[in-house]
Amino acid sequence: MEDREERIRRRAYAIWEKEGQPVGEEMRHWEQARREIEAEDPSENGAEEEGPGTIVAPSTAPRQSAPGETDEG
């Protein structure tokens, strides 16, 4: 199997050709290719997959006040 970077490179090249070989769009093509490859195989992005039903909340999420609670310091 091809490594991840090679797959992205080939996909980006195909996107470039399909769009008529425009100049200056390399980064956009690379990012589009990377997203497409990751969508095909989520394990390609290096992140661990969450199990079914797992809820992940960011620690930086704003806290919502409970009814009747004020936001005074």
C-alpha cells in the first residue's frame, strides 16, 4: 500500500489536472486531497477513533449558566 503522503500527492495532482492545471493552487489542491484521503480512511489522519456513543467535549467549551445562576465574578 502507498504511504499517506504519496496518496495525497497523487490525489492533489489529479485534482490539479482536472481543474486545467491552474498556477498557484498547489496548497488548495494539497489540502483538498488530504481531506479526501482522510475521509476515505479516518485512520489516515493519525487521530484515534472514538468508539460508538462516545461523547467528547472540549475542555475549552464555554460554560453555560444554570437557570437562576448569574455570571458575576
